[in-house]
Amino acid sequence: MTRLKLGPLPDEKTVKLTVELPAQVHRDLMAYAEILAAETRQAINPAKLIAPMLARFMATDRAFAKARRKIVPKPHSPQAAE
């Protein structure tokens, strides 16, 4: 079995966003959806893969995480204030 980075997709509230993709990226997205559908035995809408792919990309980008910590500090937890 193929070990893809994405697993089953969560059902969450969404925000509509329109994007244009290069043809090759669209073909790859279609292929990824087909492989994931075969692996999970679920029909997969390729458009639904874009958000989890972007989230995964940003979550694993160390330079982004470092820069984000500089501009968006984590809020203090209530326990830390006690």
C-alpha cells in the first residue's frame, strides 16, 4: 500500500477561494485524488485536497514556522498567569 501524506479528509467549515492552477498541477492533483480514493476506498473530490495539502505544507515548513513565531506570538495560557 502507498503511504501518502494525506489521509481521510476532515469535514470542517470552509471559506470559498477561487484559484487558477497550471495544467500539470491539476493533472497531478487528479492523480493524487485517484490514488487516495483507491487507498481509502472513498470517492475523493480533487478540490477538497488543496486545503489539507496547503496545511501540511505550511505545517512542515520550518522557515515559515520560525517567521510566524516572530510576527504572531503564541497567546499566554491561563495556567501560566496563575
